[in-house]
Amino acid sequence: MAFKLPPGVIIAEERPWDGESVGRVNRAAFESEYEALLVDRLRERCPGILSLVARKGDQVVGHVLFSPVRIRQGEGQDLIGRGLGPLSVLPDRQGQGIGSALCREGLQRMKAAGHPFVVVLGHSGYYPRFGFTQSSQHGIRCAFENVPDEAFMICILKPASMKGVSGVAYYRPEFDETA
Ligand SMILES: CC(C)(COP(=O)(O)OP(=O)(O)OC[C@H]1O[C@@H](n2cnc3c(N)ncnc32)[C@H](O)[C@@H]1OP(=O)(O)O)[C@@H](O)C(=O)NCCC(=O)NCCS
């Protein structure tokens, strides 16, 4: 499905030579090294990630990553879905629908791939428009400490698989690496 984007901007999977440009977008958007390093580490070590870019010509102007997240309910009862993030758009390209298009395209692909859920840790004013609701309402909380309730959200893609599911959601260990 096509989403409203500025002229000439397309959403596509990251190409092998996009790594540096993706790092630049993350550094500019977050004004920090953490997200750029996190994406590099996940790209290197983690099977099953989806890395999408927004591209205008040869320039990468936005990026989103989806990586595995495990909801641990009890002994041997893990359910694996995906986590959205980081999501970034170059500061001078923000507010033009690029972040929204990256989210929507990614969620569509997650659903098509059969993932039961996508979680996100982020702005509670932004993500509900894509179908995210507060995770705690579903009995699912984030393994990270000190996460405000409203900032951890879930988009349920396969309701049948999520029936009765509750527990703690764990991101990949790379998210805990700070240096
Ligand atoms: C958040 C971000 C990815 C949004 O991308 P974008 O291309 O600017 O977003 P869109 O143009 O699709 O959507 C714009 C809408 O998002 C809202 N928005 C942007 N940043 C927001 C924020 N931090 N909190 C709440 N809403 C936000 C805008 O107010 C606007 O709302 P409107 O459509 O009701 O007017 C981008 O602003 C960014 O890279 N920010 C810095 C990095 C960051 O915070 N990433 C997200 C971490 S959760």
C-alpha cells in the first residue's frame, strides 16, 4: 500500500551499503551515538531484523528497525514478536509523513510475516495512530527499568495468538549495551 510521502521519497529495505547513511540519520535525529551503535550491532548479530529506509534519490532521510522481542510468560512459554525502534527521520525532513510511512510499511510487513505483535517504547502521543495501545492494559510490561506505563505500547497483529498472553517483554541484549 502507498502512504502519503513527499515527492520522490520511497520506503525500501536497507541495502548492504546503506549502513553509514543509516547511522548518520540516527545520530542526527537522536543527537546521540546509542541508537546508531545499536542498529550496527543488531545488523551484525541478530537474525530476523527488518531495517527499512526512506530514501530520496541516493540520500537516506529516514530509518526504522524491527527486531525480535520475547514475551516471557513462564517456564517454556515464550511468545516471540517484534519491537519497533529506533525510528528516526532527518531533522530537516521531519513533519512530512516520513516517520508515519516507515511505521505503517513496517507494521504491514510484520503482519504479513505472521508476527503476533509489535511493541514500541516511545512517545505516547505518536504511536497510537498506528494501532498501538498501552501494553499494561494487556498485562504486558517492559523488562527495562523505569519505563513509564504510557510509553510502552503494543500493536496486536494476530489476536488469536495473543489470547491470554501476559508477561514481561524482553528486547535483544544489544539494547542493554551502552558503550
Ligand atoms: C518521531 C519521528 C520519527 C517522527 O517522524 P516524522 O517524519 O517527523 O513524523 P510524521 O511526519 O510522520 O508525523 C508527524 C506527526 O508526529 C508528531 N510527532 C513528532 N514527534 C513527536 C513526538 N516526539 N511526540 C509526539 N508526537 C510527535 C507530530 O506532532 C506530527 O503530528 P500530527 O500529524 O498530528 O501533526 C521524528 O520526529 C524523529 O526522528 N524524531 C527524533 C527521534 C525520535 O524521537 N524518534 C522516536 C523515538 S520514540
